[in-house]
Amino acid sequence: MLLVRQHFPSHVVQDIPAEVRRQLSGAGFAARLQPGAKVAIGVGSRGITNLATIVRAVVDFWKSQGMRPFLFPAMGSHGAATAEGQADVLAHYGIIEETMGCPVLSSLEVVKLGTTPEGIQTHMDRHAFESDGVMLVGRVKWHTDFAGKIESGLYKMMAIGLGKFAGAQHYHTYGYNLGLEAVIRSIGREVLKSGKILGGLAILEDAYHNTGQLTAVRVEEMEQREEELLALVKSWAGRIPVDLDILIMDEIGKNVSGAGMDTKVINRSILGEYNPWPATARIRRIFVRDLSDLSYGNGVGIGMADVITDRLLAKIDWKPTQINSLTASTPSAIRTPIHFPTDRECLERIAPTVGKFSIGDVTLGWIRNTMEVGIMGLSENLLPEIRKNPQIEILGPARELEFDAKGNLVEMVAAELAAHAH
């Protein structure tokens, strides 16, 4: 195996609190409210870099304007679809009253708003509805289940996140027939009619998951601006650079992707379709070694793997996993793949299924997870492909794929990432 580094364009916001203040001041959000107004700040549940720093800066901005902000979880079925579970999800990211300087109000109670032209009843978190204005803080990125001009971001948070579990279940059912983008747009427009939404702060991350851009989005231009921001962040995306017979992945998890692993990195649909994205490297087999501790037992995404370890399977908490999968109408995402006790056995058993008679011809890639593809392992037989790509730097001589006494891989990619972080 060769350790390689991919060189992607880097975008870094140097002073996050200052940029948050600049963006929110320039957008004129505070002018929409009277001093002393209650402002509901909706926060999502993904592994967003610097999330606590960003959210605290938003809280501080509203306080500086003489308002009374509070935070609430804007997530559908996450946290096992309980108010306590969703508060815990935020707490895991350091978002609690003590660190944020304002209350965190978590409830699954919703208010019915109205009905879309398609007949979809829309909902809003009761705490948010009873505030004087609602602001959303969320990352704009591609969605793992579909491709469109609006995918995952402020609009989706406004549609599905604000609707809590009641809304999320309802909306995904409509999305199954109408398409999720159409449902997100339609519900979002209905929510905007409530007059409660002040706007949002869009977080864009580069391929290294740096906070690359913070953009205040006014309510009047939310739909158009989100399309523009999504197109921009897609152009920054990190990719696997070559076709692979087997992709080894150290971990999946909800902190990595809503689907456990990013479908547009691994080229696998949430329904199990192989290589549906034509502009993405083709991957024949996926071997997942473990479940991230920060997924808190949610094993959504295992169904896209071809083989997993017994230790991953043992970590899954099936209650939140089933709730999340069934709410999203994606039971295929939690099908149990073939599994074996050790990494060695997983690789030895799956390698003969890629159509090659010699193990020396099987091409391998190794990543920590689908968020971190800047540093990865590639098998030495890919050298001709690697040399054609000026973005790939080889970090040293080829190393044997090593296994420990238990038959599990000796860390290579994770160790290099740890060294690089320091």
C-alpha cells in the first residue's frame, strides 16, 4: 500500500466569531425585531466542524442586539426521536446552556402551519413557533439520497428539521413518491408563509472539512442563495481519485454523514445500487471495519457495505438505527451485510468476488471515513493511475498490508492522519 495525500483547494475562515458578526450584521436580521424579542436558533445534528464556536457566536450576536435568544434542535428523527435524545446530540457537540450562554429547549411538540399544494400538512417546533423569530444554523452540502439544485442545507432544515419527528416521517413518505427535493421546496415555501423565519447562517466546508465560508442568507432570497451555495460547495468536494476493486473504510457513523457514509464519495446509493453517480470513481466492493463512537450506536449505512466486521455489528444500537432508517423510508440502509470476526477474514473472503484470479491484481483503497479522503492508502498496482494525477502526492515507499496477532489491520491511514493533525 502507498500512503498518498490529495491536494484540494483549501478555504479557511480565520476568525469565526468575527465573520459571524460581520455576516449577521450585514444581513440586517436584527432590524426585523423589537429589542427584547425571543429568537429561536435552530441547530442540526451533523458532525459540523467548529459547530459550537459558530453557534455561540450567533447567540452572542443576538444578545448584542438586545434580544433573548434560545437554541432548539432542528432535527427530524435523530436522537432516537426523543426530546432528551436530541438535546443529548447537541450536548455531544458542546452545545449546552452553560457553554452557549442561553437556554436549550428540546421538545417534539409541533404546531400545524398549513398545507402545500400537494396536500402535505406542514409543522413547526412549538418553541420556535411561539418565539418572535426563527433563525437556522446549518451546513449546506450535497444530500446522500438524491441529486438536485437544493439538497441538504437551510431549506431542508426548515422543512424537515423544524417539523421534528412528526414532520420528518410524513415528509419522507411524500418524498418517496414526489422526490425529496420537490417536497423540501414545497414544505419550505409553506413554512416561509408563517412569517416566523428570519433567515439563516449557511456553513460551507471545504474538502478538508475546514469551515470554508459563512454566509448569512436573508429569508427573501433563501431558495436562490441555497442553490448558488450548493453549486459552490460541490465544486470544493473531495473525491476518491481512482476506480477501486475494494474500498477499506475504518468507520461509518451519523457524525460522518446522514447516511453513515457519503454515497457520493463511495458511489453507492442508499437503496444499494452500485455506482449510480457517473462522475464518481467506480467501487466494486466496500469493507467497513467499525462504527464511530460519535454515532452513539446508530448503524445507518451498514446496508451499503458488502462486508463488515463482527465488532461493528456488536456496536449497533438497533432502536435509534431502526427509527432513523424507517422514518427516512430507507430500510435498505440497515440491512446486515456479510460479516466476519477479523479484518483479514473480511478481506480474504471478499477479494475473490471482484472478478480477478490473482490477489496481486485486486486494487485497494483505504480511507478513515468518507469525510476524510485527503490522506488515504492506495495499492501499489494503482501506480500508473496515481502518476497521471497531479493532485496526488505519494508520501513514502510502499508498505505491506499488515495484520496484528488478532488478524486485524495495523493502522496506517488513521495513524498518518493523527500525525498530520499534530
